[in-house]
Amino acid sequence: MAKEMSRELTRQQYLDLYYYMRLNRAVEENMVKLFRQNKIVGGLYSSLGQEAISVGTCYALEKKDWIAPMIRNIGALLVKGVPPRDIFMQHMAKYDSPTKGRDGTSHFGDLDNLHIVSPISMLGDLIPVMTGIAIGARYLGQKVVAMTWIGDGGSSTGVFHEGLNFAATQKAPFVLILENNLWAYSTPVRRQVPLENLADRAKAYGIDSYIVDGNNVVAVYNTAREAVERASAGEGPILIEAKTFRRLGHAQHDPAEYVPKEMRAYWEARDPIALYEKFLTAEKLLDAAGKKEIDKKLDTLLTAEREFAENSPLPPPEFAEGGIYCTGDDCHKIRAKWERPIAEVTPPKSSVTPVWTVPGFGSGKGSGGAAAPIHFGDAPAAMEKPSENGRPAKTATKGTPKKAKAMSASASRKTRR
């Protein structure tokens, strides 16, 4: 592993990646305890063994960039700046949580400051949403990249393909992380997709893709950083398939007994944090004293954050009747942040003559204007001329073969039927 990881980052960046992966795992371990104490009211979904993906990909973004995490991307929230107390309180449905206790899972965001879009339970729907964020920001003159994540199972949904096609046609500055953790609930990848590499799905939309070891945080970061830079430079969307393994069941209620013991043992020996610790130690970036210092920092932070969350009150009952729908400024006072002159995208400066040329289909001008000759094969173009009542009338040019006229009439009758 040490040979596979590069030395392109600074010492602090290497340690940041380690800290956030450790924080990711520690936050989830604390939530498991809260769940077993019946203090978490919603579902709890683990990212054990997948921390390198959330942390490495989000760490490749800049503060101005946008993310839309899924349920196993707590690491991305932490990298973006969400405090652990918000994650605790959100799952405990406390009044001081980001949603004021209205949601008991990870459905929260921060549009104003951290540029986080709330997760959507319908898997795949975040792809067109984040594509919209990306092209909307470009329209406003903002040079940002949007990123979201999807699982191997979610890549089989229709909206995954629709959204990715939309992103490709718009050349959106968008990066999609496809976490191939081998299981879509209890369905193995080999039973749902006839592909060895899910990254091959990007070929259908003419976009580039990468495949990366999802348990190698430095490789994940380097790959994501290159993809982000390319998307930002105008090369369009990029798909990254991160190969990993879901070490626990779909959620706390799922013991995942369907996973072969040999498979679990294989991946447990490739724990991303353990592998990274070996690398940091071998490269003399982390020693026993440094590890002990990080342990103490995490323990102090999470003790305080968990205590704050547990002492936060539950929302009052009457609070449930509000906040169901966004009602405007009293809900979200968000305005477009223009970073380009508005005149560039408003008439008359932005007007474009609505004339186009398609080979074999004429100039495309509308009826009543100029002629719009349409012809196929050896059939000459139909010409448009005004009739006696002033309305345009189409007449076939001289020399039109009778066969062509018959074909045209036949096609017209089929259209009417």
C-alpha cells in the first residue's frame, strides 16, 4: 500500500485525510451507541470501510463547490464543515438540529454557507439536481463544480441514466462518484449488472470515467482532484467508480447474513484506515505520539458534541404543523449570486437569431417567413410561395419525379392517420 500512495500532498493534507476518516468512523460509532440506547429515532446507515471515498472525494473540492451527499457520506459532511453535533441531533430529531427535529435521518443541507444539498431518498435523483446546480452556477458566472454520490444499485435506476445524459449534453461541471460496494441491499452486483466495471456506463454518454481503489484514500483524492479540475476547465462531467465493500448491512436492522464470510474477511483485512496508518507510519508522517494526540482530540471533541446533542430539547408538539413546505423568504432567503454582468444573458445582448441549418432539412425558418425547403434523397426541395390569399403555399418544383410525389402523398396520409 505504501508504494501505491503518492507523496504529492503536503504533510498537513496527509494528516487531514487521516483525521477526517477517523472522525467519520468515530461519529458513526457514537451513533451506534445512541441507536442502541433508543436515542436515535430514524434509521442508521453505516459507511464502515467506505470512509476513504467520502473523505477523499470531498477533500478534493474547494469551499465554493457544491455537494449532495447520500446516507453513507457522513465523511463528506464533516470535510465540508458540518459539526458532529448537527449530525447527532439530526438523527435524534432534536430541536437544535438543522431541520429543527422534523427529520430523523440525514436529510439536511446548507445552501447558504456550506453549499450542501439535502439528500433525496429516491436514488439517482440527485444526479439531475446537481447537474442543474452546476449549469445554474455557470450561468451566473460562478466557476464551481458540483459533486454527488451514487451506489452500485442506484446506478441501475432510470434517473441515473437520464441525469447523466443531461449532464453530458450540457457539458456540466459535474463529478459523479459511483461507490461500488458490491451489494445493493442484499443483491450482489453480479446479479444486477452484466458489467465488470460500472465505470463503463459513462461510455454511453460520451464522457470520461476513472476506476479507483476506494480503500486507498490518497488514490481517491488524487483521482477526484483531477476529475474536479477537468470538470472546472469545461471538459464536462466525469464519472469515478470507487471499488470498495459495505462492511455492515444496509442499515442497523440488517445483519447482512447473506454476505459470504470469506468475502467479509477479505475486505476487513483491507480496512482503509488501517492501510492508511501503515502508509503514514512508513513515510514518517505519523508516529505513536501523533496518533495519541489525534485520539485525544477526537475523544474531547465527540464527548462535548454528543453531550450537547443529548441535552438539546425535543421540538414542541405544535412545531410539527409548520415547515412542511418552503413558503418563500421566511423559509430560505436565498438570492442568485451573480458573478457576471446580467446583461450578458438578458435581451437584447443575449439574443440569437433563431435560424439553424441541418443538412437535408433546409434552413429551418418558420412558415410565413421564408421558404423552409425539406427534401430527402433524390427528391428536390419543396418551395414555399405566397398564395392569392396571402398565406404561404407549398408547390413542388418542376422536375419532381412522380414517384417522389407519390411517396410524399403517402407519407402525408400516414401522418394524418
